[in-house]
Amino acid sequence: MTAECYYAEEITAIPYRTLRKGLSAKVPAPLAFALAGFFRLRGILRWPLRPAYAVGGPGSGQDVLRDALPPRALSRWAPIIEQLGDLGFSPLKYSVADVIGEKQQAIALFLDGAGSTIATLEWIRMRGGEGIDEKAPLEFNSYAAADPEIMTASVVAEDIEFSDLLNLEFVDVLVLPNHLRLKEIYHRHLARATGRSFYRMHPETALKEHRTRSERRFHWALRQGLLRPLTSEEVSRVRERRLA
């Protein structure tokens, strides 16, 4: 499904302290200070960066069979999917995100045996500071009738510095480095959910709930300015960009 509108991440909307911390994990501290100040000044002046890629809104991707996923994604996911299977997770769906420009993205959803935790596994390939980067972040999410949602994420170490961006008032977030065993991360997620009555879902209801919660987070990011809709002219320019 092709999106009606495309959205770009807007780094100039990130608070200065969070931006400086995140950039310090990638560049020397003096440069991180200068870059963070430059980006925030652009944000104050409402002078957005020219996007290298953009994504469609929730539900704009294409659901596919596992064999139709990008081979790079399957290769990167293989050990993670094996561990999820060992933990009792079953696949819900696989999809290829509607992305234009210098980024590729695929998503897989899994449900644990109890039906109370959805695992969201992503494959992201995009241009980084030293060439093309590939990442496979993972989230465990549990939902209840009352907030907060419980989310435990596994990311590369340098991305932990940006975890302050996930300060959603309706989500209790813990971000851990991906060098930890997936079993440990999952058990920590379950421990954080102890004492609350979370939904126990069947595959169909899990997919519906995931869509609802994803849309809520998406609209939160829009309100915060962390995502912005592109003009038709910007979309045309971004479509011309490709990863090497």
C-alpha cells in the first residue's frame, strides 16, 4: 500500500541535552556540542533539514510472506528469530515499510505464548556517518486497559543515548543494550509487568491492538515535531535519492 503522505524525522526538534548526548556517542564531544546547538537553532527558526528519506504513516507498509522479505533482513534477523522461538513467540506478520529515499526497513511482529507480550523486530538499512548502517532493534510491548504501556527495547549501545526521546507520558520505557541475551531482556520485561493485568490476546486481537498503539505513538511524535509531513516537492526530491 502506497502512503498518501510521507513523513521525515526532524532532528532539529530534539531537545538540546538529548541531542548533545546522542551525538557524543558518534562524534567528539566539542563537535557534538556545536552540532547540537546548530540543529536546535534551526529548530527554533523553523528551518528543517533536507530529508534523505521519508516513511509512510501507520498501515502504509506491505504485508508479505517471510520468504518475500529482503534477504539482508532475514540474514540479520535469523539469530533473533531463533531466540524468540525458544522463548515461545510465534510470528504474527511480516511487512516491508513504505519508505522512500536512502533507507530500507522491514518489520516482523511476534506474540508470546501467554498472549500478553508483542515483540516488534525491525530491520533498518540507511546511510550513516561512516557509510551504510544496518540495525535490528527490538521491542517488547504489553498493553492494558489503563496506561502506562510497558515497553522494553533492545538497541545498539550508541542509540541508548537517544532513549530520552521515548519519554511518552503513556509508556513506561526501559532501553537496554543489544549485547544482552534476549532471554534476559524478555524476563526483565515480564518482571516490569508484574502486578498489572495486561491484555491476553489472540493473534487477530494482538494485530489490532498493535495498530492502535502504534498510531497513538505516531501522532505523539507528530505533536512533538519529531516527525513532520513532507510537501509534494520534498517527496519528489526524496524519491530521487537511493542507497548505494
